[in-house]
Amino acid sequence: MPLQPRQREGGDQVAAFVIHARPYRETSQLVEVFSAELGRLSLIAKGSRAARSPLKGMLQPFARLSLSWRGRGDLKTLTRAEPLGLPRRLTGDRLFYGLYLNELVYYLLESGSPFPDVFEAYAEALTLLVDTPVPELPLRRFEFLLLEALGYAVDFVTAADDDSPIRTDLLYGFERELGFVARERTPDPANLFLGAHLHAFAEHRFDSPAILQAAKRFSRLALQPYLGQRRLKSRELFLKRKVSSKE
């Protein structure tokens, strides 16, 4: 169970990323931020959309800021924000990948609980998304670390039914409540994984397109119980963009 952080207010400065912001009333915004020390927080930025506000245009997704606020309830009032470094510019598919990371943080991490390892992985993923030649790589790494942070430990080297070592040349079916079991076939091919790929997962090694594709299938299967019936906007927008580009 994550430790509950102490409540802060006033002049304390905390480094955080903006996860999501939406308009609130005439000139304000409701802002979700993610920090290493205090986890995910909800803030109201009063007057931030006003023409002369020093916050105007600052509270954008992926922006890393130094923040302070006041209040002790679930919704605190932002009092100050300063940029930390240059903003990350994500374009094309990479923008949707970044929004996907934001949705995972927003939906899966408990508000007010610190996840410092996830925060560092998130920061690294955003940095890599800017210019890495394989943008799927930081996504897969982040998903696997997020699953570990949620307490979802999966044994990638031992078969769940008989404790035998997973062989690189065999196929294994994924059973969510158990783990991986040797299978020659399964009703759902998405549940079937090559043993060599499972060994790569154990090492957090995603160094081939085949391993990346298998890791994507596994992450979707493992994250689904936590997401429930939620529909990820980033995924829908990404698919719409792919369809429109083909027309």
C-alpha cells in the first residue's frame, strides 16, 4: 500500500509535469500534475487563461514546472508556476504516444501517493520520445515499470503450472491469475508468447521489432484489469489519424 504523503501548502516548491489541463469557469483551469515526491495532484489555476496572466500558455501537457499551492483538500489552488527547462515538443505519432503516457498516469496512479520510480521513468520516456528512432521503446519500458509499481509481479522465467524453467523455444499462454503456461495453441492468439520473448521481458530488453510487438500485446493484457472499461482518448485519436492519412 503506497505511503500517504504529508500535505503541503504555501511556499514549498515541487517539480512536476502537467498531465492534463482543461478550462474551468471563465478564465481558470483545472490542472492534473504528476510529481515524484507527492504523486498525482489536482490544482485549480485561477485566472490562468486571462490575457495578462503569467500562467497563460504555461500549463500545457508535458511541461515540467516548479509549482507551489495552498489548501489541504483534494483540489488545491495553484499559487506559482515556473518552467524547468525547455518544453518538450512532441509532434506526429509521438504526440499521441505522450498523451497515452499521460492517460496511464492519470487513470492508474492513486492521487496523492508518491511513485518516484514511475516519475523518473515518465520523465525519461518523454525525453526519449522527442528524438529516439524507435518511439515504441520508451512506451514499453514505461508500461512494464508501471505494472511493477502497481504490484503486478509476473514471473517471466518460470512456468506457472509446474515451476519448470521457461524454454526459449516453446510457446506459452498467459493466464492473468497464474502467469505463463506452456501451450501449443490457444483460443486467443494474443495470449500466446514465445519463451525467448519472455526471457527478454524479464531483462527489460526490447531490442527487436518482434519483442516490442510481443511486449505491446502483453502490456495491453496486463493493464486491462486496471483500466476497466475506460476508453483511452490517445488511442482513439491515433487510430483516427492513421485512417485519415490513408484516405
